[in-house]
Amino acid sequence: MSALRARGVAAGAAALTVVAGLGVRTVTDGAVAKYAGDALYTVLICALVTLCAPRARPLAVAGAGLGISWAVELLQLTGVPAELSRHSAVARLVLGSTFNAPDLLWYAVGAAAAWAVCAATTSGARAPRTAASR
């Protein structure tokens, strides 16, 4: 897959992920909405990583998405995101405000889902062509 096409697919995936997150919040609430939102947060980060590095392998994309998600969650232990969230809705959406250990698991679920989709959609692009497939 070309870098331009990969970026287009990643942009579409990012938009679809935002719509899915808003949809989950619309039709449900409580723990289901919260933890689905956590997983989708990491999926969105993976899509954004792909936008920045369209030739990255699926495992690298998922690892980067998971690492960024975990870093943001652990940053919440400092209180900095909570303070920023008091002043900005964008900061609240991007950084959250309160550390919650189970979020770390749900970020991993999102990274695994992103890896699976990325691997499935790029496996054909990386497969060598054989004489029979020409």
C-alpha cells in the first residue's frame, strides 16, 4: 500500500473511530461507555500514528499507540492533566484528569484491536507476488 493511500485509510479510520466513540456515548453509559472509550482512544492514537508513519508495521503502530495511551494515563498521577482539564475541554478529552488503573487494560484491548485490523489490511500489501497471482 502506498504511503498516500495508507494515510487516507488512517484518516478514514480516525474519523470512524471518533464517530464510534460518540456513538457509544450516545447509546450507553457507565462502565461500558467508559471502557469502550478507553479502547477507542488507543485505536484513534494508532490511526494517528499511521498518519505520521504510514509505512510502520502493525506491531509498531499498536505498540506506539499503547505506549502513548499508557504515558497519558500515568501522567494523570502527577495532577497536571487535572489542572489543564479544569481550563480546557480539549485537554480534558485528550489528557483526561484522573488515573484509573483498569484503563491500562482497556488501552491494551484497543491496541490489540488496532493491530488486528492493521495486520489484516496490510498483509496482502506485503505479500510477495507469485507467478500464479500475476
